[in-house]
Amino acid sequence: MRQLVVCCDGTWQQPRNRTNVHRLAAALAPVDVNGHEQRCQYFPGVGANGSLVTRVTGGVAGEGLSEKVVEAYCWVATTFRDRDRISLFGFSRGAYTARSLAGMISACGLLDLSGLSGGAARGLVERVYEEKYRAGNAAQPSWRRGLRFAFDPEQKADVPVRFIGVWDTVGSLGVPDHLGLVNLADSPLRYQFHDVTLNPCIPHARHAVALDEFRGPFAPTLWSAPAAGQDVRQVWFPGDHSDVGGGHRETGLSDGALLWMMTEATEAVGLAFDQAAVRVVRADPADRIHGDVRSVSGPAGWVAEALFQPRPRAVPLLDPGGRDDPAVHASAYARQQEQGLLDGPYRPTRRLAPRESVTVEVRADDCWNETGLHLEAGLHRFTAEGSWCSSTFESGPAGGTGGRLLRPRAIGQLGGTLVGRAEEVYRRLTGNRAADFYGARREETLPWMSLVGVLANEVSNVPPQHARPHERIAIGAGVEHDVARPGYLYAFANDAWGFYGNNSGRVRLTVTRV
């Protein structure tokens, strides 16, 4: 018996980037805790190699992910011997690759490629990928013709994949939906077949997820509830995408997620790591958080805001009064308690008792004001007062039209309204409700500069028919709203993406739990 370890890195990532995937691969000892041989293969991320066009399409749209799955499968199939155990690791789209590889092995088995040349072996794998894995339930029985299996899922239920360990799985493939007209050239059929669900026969799985990633296209692909007896842990860590998966120069946060993964893999399946390599991994929960697109200033910030459309994640409650949620890593609570000087207070959280009220400020130039309020399900009253300004007009929290349309400063807003109408027509014709035209207000059915609340409480790790988006609250000057699911409250002025830098002023929002 041997331990076969596959490590799939993230978008544009390769060894010199020193992500957690590469560091884990480099730290593996020659034998596991029981003296069994450990063999490892590292795969750079999509967009890491090739021409400029290949790098751009791989990084932006995930082109090349299928080739990565095939490449990793070829290595496993040519290396695997009976009774070997397989562990898969990945970060970002590499995590998606690792999970898709597990899905392919579960669905297609492992081919016996002994005696075949490299080209012949890859040709067989590509055939199985197309005829069985991509086809899914529509696959014809003929896909098995002439094949020999080292592991045949029709004969054995015991999948040889014993452990999956991933950092912040990102499954955004193809052109992001919000890019509207550009998205017309994209076909979801090219990537929707990837199976990243967790097979109930895989006994152990770990997922380290970033609490503080705000880029909209970087939404995490979470696992749903595990099968009975399945050992699955999905834990949230402080930091952005690469603060959890590695790649930044400062590694205090990513080192915490790396140590956690190493420990979990050792305890679950007996993987062993070189102790000299482990000693240089130093976790620091107070280290710098990187990469919030909202912090980019000037014209670059306006472009980043429109391109990435920041969006808070639906994260668990970080209650400073209690640390009993196993879904939140201890480092998040430690950072919250330290109130770090580098980044200021970390995720200050307040919960309202019945009939309790709290007032917060909402800035017009912040596309996502974090109120720190975690609202429970039930009726809440929202009232707002004050004024703020866009580049075209001043209003209260109820918003407005901007006054007389012939005023020069209102022309831009009139143009934005017309763009918004074109956007709605496009959405109806294409069925792409996420499409966003540059210059249109974020909430097209609400007035310009009106106060909008969003509860970050989406439900995504369920079948599509049961999924629920973040909960929007049209606050304006005041409203009562029955909160459907608990979540952190965010607020913003209803302006167009990329234009928040033109705004000034703030309003005061009072929230009462009725």
C-alpha cells in the first residue's frame, strides 16, 4: 500500500508563488506515519503556462481546467496499484480541479494503463472524459468498450480516494455572468458537467474557506451536508482568498490554514510531513489581510469595482462572547479579540435583543458598508435620516431622480437610467439575470442613491432548486422587513458600479428588532 498525493494549484500559480498547495507538496516526507511510501505529483494552476492568450483566458475564464483534470487523472491512473490510497489537494480553481478529479474517478473508475505509451494512455483518458464524465447520465454503455480498470466503480463501491483537502474552492468558470454582452460568447455547457459534489464513499474531506474575500467572481463552492458517518470539516479562516490558500509575501494567515490542513491530513489518513519543513510554518492570526478590491483607490479602483463587483460572503456568526462554532477557526476569534492595529478592529459583531435598537452610519462612497450587525430571523424596523451626494445631485436616503433633466450634472444620471432600461431588456431576452451594464444602477427597480440593505445569508450548498440569494432590503427612508434567515447586514447607496468614488456624505441608519 502507498499514499498517492495529487496537488493542484490555483489560477496562475506555480512553484515560485509558494502557495499552500506547493508548500504542502514540498513538505511531504518519503513515508507516512505507518512507514508506507508517499508519492506526490504537483500540477501548476490554469493560466500558469503557455502564451499570453492562454494565460489570460485561463486566469479570467478558467480555460484549461479540463486539461488539468485529464493530466492529473493520467498521473493517478499510471501510478496507481491495488490497495493504494489517494489524497487530493487544491487551492482556488485548483481546488475545483481536485474535486472534479475526485468526481471523475468516482464516476469513471481508474483505467489500467499499464503497457501503454504516454500518448496512447492520454488518448484513452480523453475518450473516457468525453464519453462518460462529460456526458454524465447520458453516457452510452459503449464508453467502456476495450477498457481495463484498476478500479471499476461498477464492481467496487470503495473509492480509492480517501482524503480531499482544499483551500477556498472557486468554481467560477467561463465569462462572469455580470459582464453582459461579453458573456454572450460563453457557453455554460462547456463546464457545467464538472462534478464537485462530495462522493459519500470518500471518507475524509477538509475545506478551508476565506472569511474576507469580497470579489464577486470568487464566490466559494461549498460542500453540502455530508453523508452519515462521513468525516467532513468545512472551516472558515480570517483573510482573503490568498490569505487562506497562500501566495502572498506575508504568510501568517495562510500558514495557519496550511498547518490546519497538514494536521487534519495526518490525523485522518496518516500522511507525514518533514518536521524541518513544518517548523518554518508560523501561523499569525494578526498578520495583514490583503486584496480587498474596495481598498483600491483612484481610477484603478473604479475599474476594479466595476469588473469584480465586490460582494460579501455568507459567513458564520463570529460571536466574540462565544467560540463554540466548529465552522469558525480559532484564529478568527483570536484576531477578533486582539483588535489588531494593522487593519483595525476585526469583524466587530453585534446582535440585537428583542426591541433593542442600534444606529450606524452608512457612507455614500462605500459600495458595501459593513454595519457589524448580525440580524436574526424575524421582523425588524429600519429608519434612516441624513443626506448624501452623488456627482449629479443631493438626496436623502429615499433617493431621487436628480432633479431637472436639463441640468448638465443630471445628464450622466439620465444616461445611466437609459442604460439600466437596456440592461433589463437584455436580461429578459437572454435569461441572464446577473448581467450588469456599465453605468446602470445596481438595483434598477429602486431610486438612484436610495438606501439599500443586504443580508449576506445566501444558501448555495444545496440543489439549485433550493438555493437562495442574499436578502435585499429596500430601506429608503424607512421600512419594516421580516428577515428570512440570519446574516450580517450590509448597506449602500444605490449608485452604479465604478462610480462610488464620486459620492460624498453619509446617512444614519437605525435598526430595531421588533
